[in-house]
Amino acid sequence: MTNELLRHIASSRLPLSFHRREDIEQVRALRAQGLVIALVPAPTDPLSMTGPAEAAQVLALTQKGRAAASGGLHIPVASSAPEDAMPTLARGAGPGFDRAPRPAASPAR
């Protein structure tokens, strides 16, 4: 179902809003996977992470999202991810990540 929604988003004019709870959860999952840039509602009760979801708005597809929508990338079925889940890079996962940190700059005199 998430693949279908991603293809729908890719073929639509953006920004695109979703109001059904199921669609909002799917947009939240697509965002957590780094496939779309979207505004999703924050929970109204932060302690229980619940509350009414009004709407989600997809602003753009990422390059990864475009590849997935065109069939070049398989999207695994994701369980509902926390709203603020963002992809993380492991040490050495990209250019510059395997180097030692630079020393702090000395103050100007």
C-alpha cells in the first residue's frame, strides 16, 4: 500500500495533503524512510504519543523516493515508525565520516 501511495505522490502536483488517518500514517512511514519531505502532525499528547491527526502534507519527493516510485528501489513494508525517526549514518558510512574530527580553530588575536 505504501508503494501505491508513493507512486500516487510521484504522479501528482505537489504539495499534496492527506486527511485520512491511514494515509497520514503511510506518509509518516515514507518520511521516516527518507522517501518524501513532509509535514506530519505532532501528537497532541506527547506522553502517550497519541492524539487526533488532522492532516499530513507532502512537499517533495527525495531522490531516493523518485527511484522507489519509478521501480528502481524496493520499499520494505515498515511498521509505524516514531514521528521524529530520521535515518542515521553509521560511522564510516559516507565521505568524510571515517576521518578524525578536526581540531577546534584557535581564537583570533
